[in-house]
Amino acid sequence: MDSMSGLLDGPRAQSAFLLRVVMTSPWALRVRDEAPLTVVVMTTGAVTITYDDGTRLQAAAGDIVILRGPDPYVFADTDRADITAVIHPDGVCRTENGATLPDHMSLGVRTWGNAQPGHHPDAEMLIGIYAVEGEVSARLLGAVDRATVIPGADNPLTAVLDAEMGREAPGQEAVLNRLLDLVLVTGLRSWFDRPDAPTPRWYAAQSDPVVGVALRLVHHNVAHPWTVTTLAAAAGMSRSAFSRRFTELVGTAPMTYVTQWRLTLAADLFADPARTLESVAHEIGYGSAFALSAAFTRHRGVSPREFRRHLRP
């Protein structure tokens, strides 16, 4: 598993909330839900995203927008629009003065907005809200701003997600979660692959013919007892030359990276209450629960038990 694939395995994949929003101009939505991660796929129209500090971005049909919480913002089609609704935590929607919104804004399966049935909306967007941001995804998403607009007109997955949003079928929630994850991952990949992108060093290093081999080995078999010597041999270099090249491209020494990756995975695995400390230790390459607990406490400043207690709602 590489760092991008890790996005598909965190607890977020089971907890995303998806909604099609259809709006008739003029409209504005103030979002105060504090969601750690929101993905917006624009299918019709254009919007302006405005933060309280004055930061503004624009997105049009075909674009993918990635928003990191918790800062509030306004989604609107015009600066002159009054606030149509305020989105609070847990998806609660009210008017600006706190009143309940009219029932007619619920427009069917996973669809909401002020557009009238039978009328073509001025703006339509597919919104996916992740209730939990896993440790692996946080590591990746930390490389993007709180709001990122990705040109996505050539992403065929958005059309598939669009088609699936209105369906009700067995397993549909799992299908939508996976599609949303794929839209997110492919969008981020295209964003990082731009020539002018401030790509994370560890991401760019995956394309290196030597260091990339070592990274893939670690990601695909994190439980293996890796050493600098075994990684260097697999990459076809001497131990010292490999260590220098890895540190230069990734930004950390090889075994420091292995430890950080193992403990990042452990933090995501701890979110599952069914997993024991012993089973997590075995899965990520620690010989015992005690060894994992000591490493995790040293790295994170809290014990696994305290970390798990903090995860509980």
C-alpha cells in the first residue's frame, strides 16, 4: 500500500455523507459544519468560495474542490445573494436566523436545494463530507491548502459518481464511498503531478528508480523486519549511498521513515475498537504490544490507550 492508496483504507471510507445540491440563482450557503474533509464535484454552473478572512476561490463545472476544516466559509453564485441556508455540524441545516428550512428543499434520494422540480438548476454539485480524517490521509492532505480547486473536467469518475448518486440499490453506500474516495485520490494525484505543484518530497520520491522501489516495498509489506541494509540491497545500491539518496529525496532517514509510516498506520488502526494492541503490533511489524506502545508513546506523546480514548465521541 502506498500513501495514496492509504486514503482508501482509513475509517473515512465507511463514514462519508453524500448529497447532490441543486440551486437556482441567487443563492448562498454558509458552511459551519467543521467537517475535517469535504469534496465538492461541480457538475453545473459556477461558485465562489469565500472565507471569513477574505480568501476567495472560484470553481466551475468539471472542477473538484477539496476543503479542509474547520474554518467556516460561504458557497455562493453571486456576492449579492442572501444566505439561503447555514450548514451546522452533523448536517443540520437552518436559515440564517436559526429557523427550520422548508421541507420542499428535500428533493428526493440524496438531493437537496432550492431548485424547483422539472427546472434546470443554475448550479449543481455533488458533495461528500468525511466525518473522520484518518492519520494517513491527514499526512497526504497536509500538503494542500484548506481549499484547493482542481480542474477535473477529464476525470471520468465524476460522471460515474453523478450517475450513482440517485440510485438506491443493495450496497449503494459502499459503492458511493469508494467512488468518492477514488475521485479524491485521482484529483489529488493530478494536482500533485502539475509541473508547478508544491509536491511533498515523499510523494515525488516515489517516482525515483531507486528510492521509489524502497518506498513501495515498505508500503506493501510494512510488517517485514526492514533494515537499511535490506532496503539498499532491494534497491540495488550500497548501504551508505542508498541512505544518502533516500534522506535527500524523502527528507528523513530510511528507518525514521519506516517508523513514522508504521505509527501512522497504527493510529488509523486504533480507530477500530475491535483491534487489540497486540494485533495492531503484529500487523505493522512490532514484536509485541509493549514494543508498539513504547514507540507510539515516544512518537505521539500519548499512549495508545489515551489516543483511543480521545477518538471516542
